[in-house]
Amino acid sequence: MTTALVIGAGPAGLAVAAELQGRGITTTVVDRGADVGAAWRTHYDRLHLHTTRVFSGLPGMAIPRRYGRYVARAAVVDYLEAYAARRGVRPRFTVAVERLERTQTGWRATTSAGELRADWVVVATGFSHTPHLPDWPGREAFTGELLHSSAYRTGAAYRGRRALVVGVGNSGAEIAVDLVEQGAADVGLAVRSAPHVVPRTVVGIPAQLLGIALRRAPAAVGDLAARPIQAVLVGDLARYGIPPVRGGVFSALRDRGTAPLLDVGLLAELRRGRIAVVPEVTGFDGPDVVLADETRRPADVVVAATGYCRGLEGLVGHLGVLRSDGRPAVHGAVTSPAAPGLHFIGFTTPISGVLREIGIDARRIAAAIAGDARG
């Protein structure tokens, strides 16, 4: 009997498991959480997909039209639950996989629930695995509240308070906007290195369509196509304190893995003067946040939108399949010669949309495993 083990019951894990089962591969899905889409259940309330509903559905089941063009966080959870039910994917929850080992006949997984064996393994634990909180000097003695963005839910909890958001990725920008809209007394946004900002829609057309059209084009071509859109609809952000960005949108993604910031309100709040951009954080001193220019900013709450670690080192770090930044060296249907039969999905930031590419990769992985099984 041909078997596969899928680690993770988020969108990537559900999609690849459904495709594997559809090809007759006996599949076990495990997840350290208690439900499908565990990461989506804990994101902040304001969150919506930054990609369109039409191009975000998983294989075999479109996202219902009633959820709108940009699907809300809670609706994504509903969709994932319905997807698992319709595609017959029944994960085992609260099972943490601690280590994978290659055997003569396949793979052995050491888990919190005992040992599991499979012919193939697909790792789908995703980007949002382990929150990264910098070890800033003085942070333990900070008299305000310090939390990672993964623990942030709504700005309503901070109405009337002085807030600082650290990090200007998509989460940081949207949390800053949420704090303003929910009535925070003063909102700052600490920026170390600025991303490219692009509008989510251009004259009503989703920017994602441009990413899909140019996903296989040379980065220079994509940069050239995006430049006039940024110039007209975004403009020079230096006047708001955001430093210039090196290179173009597509080049930044290719060279540094930096996805563009899809604007969902930040630009409007900068123009209104309701969000103040400040230098990066270097430490804390009592009630104050110390900034790179040696100024201090008092804050009642600091939200660190400082990203996540992949958390793959303990699981597969000994197999020689990770890059220096902790990301898998191979992805999708391709496996490493050092670890044949070990696949990774959901660890890229494609310009055409993460969920869209997850669907494509899920089909390709399942086809590759089914082909190997026929062998």
C-alpha cells in the first residue's frame, strides 16, 4: 500500500492531501493545532485575503461568491472547514511532528503521538510557524504592553492609547491602520527597510492579475510594468518618512524574497497624518521606545510585526534540505537528492498569490507521488 504523510492542516496541507487521496494515495494528515487552518483562526480580525476570491480557491472547490472579492479571515476559516469535509480530508490534530528520518523503504516521523511511517512526506507547516520577537535591549523592563502581531486581534482593545507598530510588511501596515480606525490616541509605524508599496486594485482591476500575467517573465520586465503604476498611484513616500526602496517590485521578490505591500489603507492614513513613520526600534527604556536616531517615543503598547521563523530546523535541518535562511532549498514537485520523497509546499511568496500557487503545487506534488508509486 502506497502511503503519504502530510504535516500541516492549513490550506497547503489540505490541498495536497485532497489531491493525493484523489489519486488513490492513502494519506495521513497531522497538525499540532486543534483545527484546520489554525493560523487563520488566530490572525487579527480586520484581515482579508489580499488576493481575489476567484484566484484563491483550492483544487476542486471554489470559494463561494457570497464571501466577496477579498475574503475575510473568518470566512477563510469557514471555507477551509468546508473544503476538508467535501474533499474527505480528516486530519489528526494535536500531533506535533518533531523529526523526520529517511529509512531504507521510506520515511519515519517521530511525533508527540508516537512513530509514523510513510513512503512520502509533504511538509506544509507554512510561513507563520514560530513568531519572531527581536531581543531588544530593555524590553523586559518596558512598562507598556509588548506583543507580537500574532497575538494582536483588534485595535478596539487599545482605544485612547499610544501605539507603535514595528515593521511595515502587510501585517504591520494593516494593524497600524486598524489601530487608527479603532481610536488609538497616537499611532507610530517604525520602519527599518521599506517594502515596495503597490495598490491592491488599479482602476478596479486586481493587482494580482498583473502578477499572474508576469509570473514567468524576467524580473526586469515586471519591474518596468509596475513602475508607472507605483509612480502614479503611490508616489514618493519619502515625504512621510519611508525610505527609498532598492530595485523594482519583481526584483525584490526574486533577490530578497520580499513581497510587495498591497495597500489596504496605509497610504490614505499617511496622507491624513494619522500614522507617523519613525526610525527602527533599537531598544526600550522604561515607558519609552528608543529609536535608531536616538530619539524616544513613549508608548502604551508596541505591536511587533516582525515576522516568523519557518521552524524547520529540528524537523529536517539534519537532512541538508534547508537554505541558510531556514527555507527549503527545493519546493513543490521537486525533491532533493539528499531526501528523495520529501516535498515542501507553501513556503514561497509568489507575486501571483500564495493560495493560487498552493493549488498548482498541490496538483504537481500529487501527480509526482502518484507517478513514483506507479513506477
